[in-house]
Amino acid sequence: MKNRALIAMSGGVDSAVSAILMQEAGYDCIGVTMKLIANGGSKCCSLEDINDARKAAWKLGIPHYVLNYTEEFTKYVIEPFIASYEKGETPNPCIECNRHLKFSLLPRRVKELEAETMVTGHYAQIEKSGDRWLLKKGADSKKDQSYVLYMMSQEELAHTSLPLGKLSKTEVREIAASRGLSNAEKTESQDICFVDDGDYASFIETYTGKVYPEGNITDIEGKILGRHRGLIHYTLGQRRKLGIALNTPIYVKAKSINTNTLVVGDESTLYTKTFSANRVNFIACENILQPLRLGVKTRYLQKESSALVIQTGPDTIRVEFDEQHRAITPGQAAVFYAGDIVVGGGTIM
């Protein structure tokens, strides 16, 4: 009897090719697609994507199921996203979706269907070293997605396969085309799936029915420069749509929820060398027993920079960069690397 693999199929080319590679490795594959948005959405996770996943599964001759996780998506992704913005943060909902749905709820189906592994189309690599599972960068540096997988546990890594880890996007598209998949050239969505037009603030206002009050815009000395439209409309480092005109460019420096104040300054005020993070998850080790010099990323598309990483509590760390960094933003993920290995990560405070 063949080993069985559960393929998380998003409707894109990556997950479809992951299914092809698992078939070629001798696995009996089952495709599953998560329905996350009640109205279907218009980006990833849309009804069109579900249909594309179904077509790919049919083309590959594997069964395909749609799992309705709309309530769970609202509870674990949309509502925390809104709460984070209301606290003045800029969250990363894709990481929370991975944490609570893709690598928490879907693995339960692996057991129910008597499968050995769950498969996703992420560009990263999982390897066993001694008694520990490691998460490593994908071979294609332009597509590496290890940053959004830093929250994975040892149990999750042990039962997950990432067959695209050693491939480039070009190679993946070539494999899809060679098998006649209709989504071989499908474009990728870079935006948040449940916000159709990229206007996060309008989405939050519509979803909650709240009116987020205007308030003062001040400089770092407290001088009032103008009025803001509600703090949820702004993020650190933002320059455009501030509604005030000065002789020099100004940027959002901070948001004070307590006083409903937007603080702005010139670009030099955005730079800092240190920050703290909580909700820390370690992969390569149980804990950091002494300060380590690692590469740290504070944004998905950013290259890591050298820093001293110091564990300050059971799930908190402090990072001290060698050089100043621009607009380190609360709510975003900080992920730390030792070469290609993901040591761990957390949420910037």
C-alpha cells in the first residue's frame, strides 16, 4: 500500500506542482482546499481559486475536497487582524493563517485520512538533524518563504513536506506546463486575501461598524501640525496621505493609542537599533541560553541583517542590530537565521 499525502491546494501553480512531485515520489495523494472567506473573496482563497484547485486535482487524477473554515478564519485571522490595528500595530495575517489553520487544523485531517504527511507549496526546506527538525530557506532566494513559517512546531515540521524547497519558480512553472496544467502561468496575489482593494482601514470600518475618531498630528516635540483621519489609516514609515504640507518630507514616527495622536518626523527619526518581540517560537533549539549573533529579518522581503539576539523570558527576546534599521514596526514578524537555518521568530512589540 502506498504512503498517503494530503496536499493543501490553493488553486495556484505551486501547490499543484507539489502534488505532482509527491505523486512521482510514489505517494497516494489527496487534494484539499480551505474555504476561508464566506463571500468567496477576489484574491487568494477565492471561489475561482477553489475551482482552479479542483481542475488541477482532476487533471492529476487525485480526489479533491473543500473544507469550510470560514468561522475559524474569522476567529483566528480576521478578528485578531482588526484588534492588532486597533492597538496601533501593523499585523501579518498570513502568518496567523499558517499558525492557526494551515498547520493546526489541516494536520488533523492528515490523521483522519490516515495520511503520513501534509504537503504545501511553500518555498522552504525541512530537514532532520539529530533529534531535531530544522526549517531552512528555500533554494530560490527570490521565492524563499521560510519567514512566514517560523511559527511551526517540531510536531508540525515532522509531519509536513515542502517539495518545492530545492526548486526555482521558473522550474515549477515548467513542470506545470509539461503536465498540461491550466494554472501553469497563473499570477500570484501579493495582498491580503480578505481585503479586496488593499484599503485595510475601510475594511476595518465596514467590518466593525465603528467610527475611528480623528485626532492631532504632532511632531516629536508635541507641536500640533494637523489632524489625522483615525489611527487605523496609518502605519510606521508612511509618507503619503498625511494631509499636511511642510518644507521637508515627513513620515509617521509613532501612533499613541492612549492620546489618539499621530506622531511624525523626518526620516532620521524612523531609525533604531533595538527592539523586543514576544510570542517567540524557537525551531533550531529549545531556548537561547546565551546571546547569539544571528541574521534577523523584520519584513518578509527584507534581507537579514546581523544582530545580537538575547532571550529575555520564556517567549520574549530583545534584538540589538549592528546598524540602524528603518521603521521597525510593531505587529510584524522578526525572524532570525543562522545561515540558511531558521532559529526562530516572534512578533515585534
